[in-house]
Amino acid sequence: MSRCFSSFLICSAVCCTLLLQACSDDNQPIGSGQEPGAEDYMHAGGATTVQLASSHAYSQPAPNLSAQSLSLHLDGDRSFEQTFVTAPASANAGLGPMFNNTSCISCHVRDGRGRPPLPGEEAASMLLRISVQGHNTHGGPAAVPGYGNQLQTRAIIGTQSKGRFIVEYSERIEYMKDGTPVSLRVPSYIITSTYTALPTGVLVSPRIAPPVFGLGLLEAVSEADVLRYADEQDANGDGISGRANYVWDVLAGKPALGRFGWKANQPSLLQQAAAAYNGDMGITTSMFPKENCEGVPGCGETSSPDLDDETLRATAFYTQSLAVPAPRNTDDKRVRRGRVVFANAGCASCHRPTMLAGQAKDAPELSGQKFSAFTDMLLHDMGSELADNRPDFLATGREWRTAPLWGIGLVRVVNGYEVYLHDGRARSLMEAIMWHGGEAEQSREQVRTLSAEDRDALLAFLASL
């Protein structure tokens, strides 16, 4: 079996870590000082959980797959690993004419997360979404004339890329109540080497590639269950007003609940896969038959899709059927204390510990699984400092989908570095927490007042997930 590397832009990082009011299974608040039960998240992916903490912890097929499902998963694994080339090659042809990378694994190495480029380095697992004010015909972001909705930084021979970008940082120091400093790096983005002048007023949103394991469980949660936690008008007065994004479903031809992506801008794993093939690699499918070079002379719809429906389906199934790594060190004294700190700082109003998968028609092995992703799959206002100021369907420029926390303690093990949040600006979980604002500001300030011992316990708990 090949080692499962992986795919496209979808879900994760800490997007509102500690927003919250801890809850038990029936979502009633846990009293101060009470420890949430470890049994709620011991089997993070239900029957899809694997006991693995190595560099391939994100890359295992769910252990409960049938022989038929495992065969499809392995087909998808191979399609994730294939590198595309320019036509008229006999295999894997169709790359470009403009693209960000040549394969899924180039962005999601070992099915993990990407990172911002280092100084002098070309971006490989980070991209810029772009748009102008307004909406397209389906309510999504309005394309930049001559550029579309994504800055492709590479191009095939004979074609110029849309442009490049540079990330620069300044440092800002925040202090905990006991005087401990936390240095936050503040990013800025400079677009260079454009093939033609960018119009004024372009909206830019940087995105690193998120992990792709466990996504089939999130897809299987019923819409009613997701909406059960929405509280757009904050009717209960807790300061948390999560709401759903509704986006265009290409196959259904109508709006649908957004589930995947940093702003929940994709309704399904199949559409997420097709959109990533098209936007990131210039690979056309029956869902997205036009090349990604909007406005470029001579570039348009291809005569036939570069990728057939069967391969696209296998690619989507691969992310649908990846296993979830189990939590570790759950009986450790610090981890147990960290669970209490996490609860008392506020947790489950946004990062809800447990969810239930409904019927998964394409992967019956996922149906009915109780799992612990630590997300509500809703949009939350995260404040002005995390804002990209770029709307995405119903999501405002200040809103982000709650990123799951499962597997977050294995980021360095899997990828060899630690970066968090949508743009990878945070180099540690504590940095990620201290960036939280908006609906999460009260929880952030509670964390600021913690003793060093309780901060260490909180981080130990997160590292155990």
C-alpha cells in the first residue's frame, strides 16, 4: 500500500481555539472546575480511529473500510500522488496553462498542512484567493478581470504566470498577566511580477493548505445538526453567534450548506476536489470544464476534461475515508488538568467536542459514527486582526469556519514544522490563541490571566488531541 500523501484546500488549523463554553454530550454547560469526560474524545473518529502517532498519522485508511471501499481509497491515494504534466503527454496530461503546483501531495504533504513561503522561497503550499467587490451570478466572490479568483504563480512553457507574491512579517509582543511575553508575527502580502496590471481594489486572502483526514465524517453530519448550533442573533446572549455559509452546489445547481474550506465555501468533497484540481493545477473536469485563466486571450473551455469522473470520484473518496489519529496521553496529570482549563476558558460553543455522522451514502462505514473533531462547522467573527476583508458567499471578511482541533498535537511530527491559522502566521498554539478576537476575545483574555502552570496544562491538552 502506498503511503497516503494528499490533496487540496480544505478544512483545519486553530481558527477559534478557546471561544467557548464547555459542554457535555447534551450541550449543557459543565460547572467550573469540573473535568469533561475523556471518553468524549478517546475515539476521535469513532470506528475510523487509528492508534498511530508517527509522521504518517494523517495518512491511514479508515480501519473499518470494506474491501471494496479500501480498493477505491487506494485508487484515490494514487491519484493524490500523481504529478501532472503538460499536454500532449500520454499520461497525467493537462497541467496549466497556469497553476500553483503539480500534484496534491505538493501542497498537503503526508495529508497535513501547508506553510507560508520562507524568505526568497516560491510559495508551494500557500496561495492567494483574490476578488473584487461584489458577487458573481451564484453569490460567490466576484472575479478579478483578467485574473479570476486565484493568483496562479506558475505557468507552463510559453505562458506567463499571473504573478508572484511575497510575505513579509513584523513582530508584535503581547504579554500574559504574569508578564510572560508572546511574540506575534504580523504578515503583509505584496503581489509582484503580474502579467498585466491588477485593477484597483483587489481583495486578497492568503490560505495555507489544511490537513485532509477525517473529512468524510464532517461531510456526513446532517445539515439539521449543523444548524442546531447556529445562533446568528446571539439569542442566548453568550457572545457567540455562529452561522452557516450557503454556497453554490455545481451538481445540484442550487445553494447548499458550505462545509469545507477556511470559510466553508465548498459544499462537498467532490466539488472541493474538482475545484482544487482546476484552481491549483489547471486540470479540467466535467464539473469545472473551463481552464483557470479567466481573461487570458485564447484560454477557455477545453474540448474534453483533463480528468475523468472516475478518477475525480476516487480522489474525493480518499479524503472521505482517511482515518483520524487517536488522542494520546489522556491519563497524564497535566493533560487532565488542561481539559479543565480548556473547559473553564470556554470550549464547546465553537469547538464542540462531539458530533454525530448521519447517513454517508458513498461510504456507509462512516454512517452513525460519533466523533470528536472539536468544531461546529459554522462561521464566527474572529475580529479585525484576523480579518482578510474578503467576503466569500455569506462569509464576511471577518468570519472564518471553526477549524477542527483533532490531530493538532501531531502537526510537527507529521510536517516537521508548526504553523496555525488560515495563513500560517502563528508558530505555536499559544500564538494562535492570542490572535483570537471578535467572538473569541473574552476567552483569549481568560487565557491571558492563567498561571504558567495552567497555560502549560492547556497546551498539553491540545497537544494530546
